[in-house]
Amino acid sequence: MCGRVIVKTSVSELLATFSFAKRAEDDGLDDFAPRYNGAPGLEYPLIVREPDMPGTRFMSARWGLIPRWMKDTKGGPRPINAKSETVAEKPMFRAAYKTRRALMPIDGFFEWKAIKGAKAKQPFAIAMKSGEPFCLAAIWERWREPETGVEFKTFAILTCGPNEMMAAIHDRMPVIIGPEDYTRWLSDIEPDPHDLLKPYPAELMTMWPVSRRVNRPANDEPSILDPVPVPDDLFDDD
């Protein structure tokens, strides 16, 4: 799964990097601050294309999907991930996958490796070798609270099997959409671009061990990304 992300690039820098997407007056991004240890339940920038609006735009959405048909979320699931293998069929996700796909610009994400004989897992930060921001595949929804009429935008990240690098620490990874496929992924003309839901090339990525301080979302500062030493035999049980 993918349950923690790094979005250290500012909104203005994201706009420059992903210049095909524009800002809207009501995008909700004015108060967005960089997240070095971003957890679910918070607001993040997304790139979307809506059928009733021209062009591609940024907007703010909360991580944890609420389908639009849900009447009461007080105890209902708010999934943060959707498996690429079943996203087109599951009632929770299929409508959003068909017509409300999104890109989530990030600088990296975290994953944890189980250690044989140890209770605590070793966290790793994962990013591009180039150091540039990249985009995760996401699906999003609009949900309106029945009592107040207040509208919420929420999303989930798609996951797939691991590439060669990620397989050393976990059996899943988030789906990464390359720049050449941004337009196709966001288009609502094609209801199931399933061939894009695949592991990203490992040779373009890098990972490094970080402190277990990342386990607490409250630890959200640049130092959380500092590499730490790990035992030489960390991968001997693989």
C-alpha cells in the first residue's frame, strides 16, 4: 500500500513543473504547506480534468475516498488505496476510475520493510533519481454532506505490484504515471486505460533508509528525509 507521501515542492513550483494544468479561483491551494511526512486525512494538490470545465486544472482534495453515493461516513470506509487489479470492478471505485481519474504530484513516498525476527519495520523513502516531482495515479470523488450540503473532494491512490527495486522492501507500490501518459490518464474518453497500471521502471528511481521517526505523522520536517545507517544484513532474509 501507499500510506505516506512527500510533497515538499511549493504550489508555485508545481504549477511551473506541471504547466499543462492551471489554477482555478476556488482550487483551495492557498493554504497548502509542504509536507515532508504527509499522511491520509489531509488535503493535497491534485491535477484533474472535468467534463463540464475547460482544460486541466489543479484542485485540493482530501486523502481518503468517499464515494458520492455514500449517505453516512461516520464509520464507513475511507480507503486511501485502490488495487489496480480490481479498481474497474469494485463498487467503491469503479465510477471514479471510469470518469474521475487524477494525477497526484509528489516528491516521494515512504514504505516499510518487515525485518525477520523484529517487531519494528525499517522505513524507506522512495523518489526519482533525478530529484524531480512525479505523479501518482489517483481517482477522486465529490461528496456532499446530507445535513449541511457542504461538498468535500476526496481521493485514493492506485497501487500495483512492485518493480525490482521496490520488491526488496514490499510487495506493492503506488502506480506512477509518466509524463507521456498524463493526457491519456486524465481523459474521460477511454474508460479503462488498464495498461498504464503497471510498475514504474526501477532504474529511474531511488530509495534510502530513514529514521523510524517517520512512523509518527507529527514528525513533519525536512530532517525526516535524512538517510540513516542500517545493518548490512537487512536484505539477507529476502
